[in-house]
Amino acid sequence: MNRWIALTVGGTLALGAAAQAQEAAQWRVQDGGNGHWYRVELRQLDWVSARDSAIAKGGHLATITTEEEGDWVWAFVHPQSGTAWLGARAATNACTEPSSYAWVTGETSTYSNWAPGEPNGGFGSQDCALQFAVDPVQTNLWNDTPSQWVRASVIEWSADCNSDGIVDFGQIRNGDLEDSNANNIPDCCEQGTSCFCPGDTNDDGTVDGIDLATVLTRWGQSGSKFPDADCNNDGAIDGSDLAVVLGSWGSCPANAG
């Protein structure tokens, strides 16, 4: 236990001297990722406070549901903070039961990455949460820790409130969706209005011959290369996009963004 305490204190001191957290980074689909965005929160918070802080920022504590995601997130986190809270917490008095750890998003996965001998009960705590391991070395393996201890944390943005196939956080960053109150949730989603106008490739508020020409000019090419013409965001510019343009012909609905 003394070694653990030393690691905890040492990690806290190291974080205090660390550089500021990097900007949020995207695990891009074209790189084999999920399109989600991640950021390290260096503030030392207990798990509940970290969870609430992530929600207030429009995201959630990171949920690791594949080996590839775990590897990517760890490679992003480790240079900044070493260990950090992740988005799972055990049921009360069930710290040693791997199946009791539930992701904050409610998603399910058969993937796990527990360090050998973990979860071991977090020093007899009745309330444990998930973090990257620090004993005996910092790794992308998982460890259970008393949730009242303080740590850095990993925030993940995965919401796609307008169901256009693109994570809202990235669209806000790019200026494609308005977020006047800076809570990382598009205004249109909070207001219950339309967030986009399908087929309006040049965002001029009207689906017309210009948009038709854009699709026809880019016909057969990759949607990742010409996203403006990939009206249904399926990665290909084809008849489906033409159908979107023709089906949306005319002025866009009020408040479409």
C-alpha cells in the first residue's frame, strides 16, 4: 500500500509540473478509428467529479471497447498524464468483479484489458472506478482504484445529435454547427431545430443546380476527398447523393445549419 501511495503522490506531483494538456484530438475514421474526439483533463479530480466535468463539456469519460481504441487512447494520454480515469465504475461492494464495471454511456462490449490480478478491490474500497494502470509501470492495462482518489481523466466526444454520421464536437470546432453557449452541444440540437440541409453542398440555404452540378462533377469519387458532395456521408459520391439533392430541391428549412 505504501508503494501505491507513493505512486499516487508522485503522479500528482509529476502532473503539476507537466505541460498543459494538448488540444482535443480525433481518432479519424480514415486511420481506422471511430471518428470520436478525445482530450486529457489534467485537473486532479475524483471519479464522480471527473464524470460530471466531462458531461458539462458535452462529452463523457472515455469508454474503451476495442483493443485498437485502447491502444490509440493510451498513446494519446500517456505523454500527458500517465494514468487517468476512464468511464467505468463498479457497482457498490463489487470492486473485484470485472462484470460489475459499467461504461457511463451504457454501451456494452466483450473487450477488457485488466492488468494481471486486477480488479483486486482497490485497497478494500466499496466504491471503485477504472483507470489506466500504474503498478508496477504505467501501461494501457486497466486497474481498479477507489473512486474518491484524484486523477487526470480522459474526455471523449462521441455525440451525433443530428445523425449525419459526423461527431458534433468536430463540426462545432470546424464552424459547421453553431454553439453559442460553448457547451459543445450544437444549438440546433438543444433548440430542436434542423441542424443541416441535405443536398446543400455549398451551404447557401438553397438546394439547386449548383448543388446538382457539384454532385455530378464529383461522381464516382471518394466522399472523404470531397465531403461537400457526399450528401449522405456514406463515403461514396453516387446515385444516393443525387437522390438527396433532388429530394431536397428548393429552399432549406428555417434554422437549418
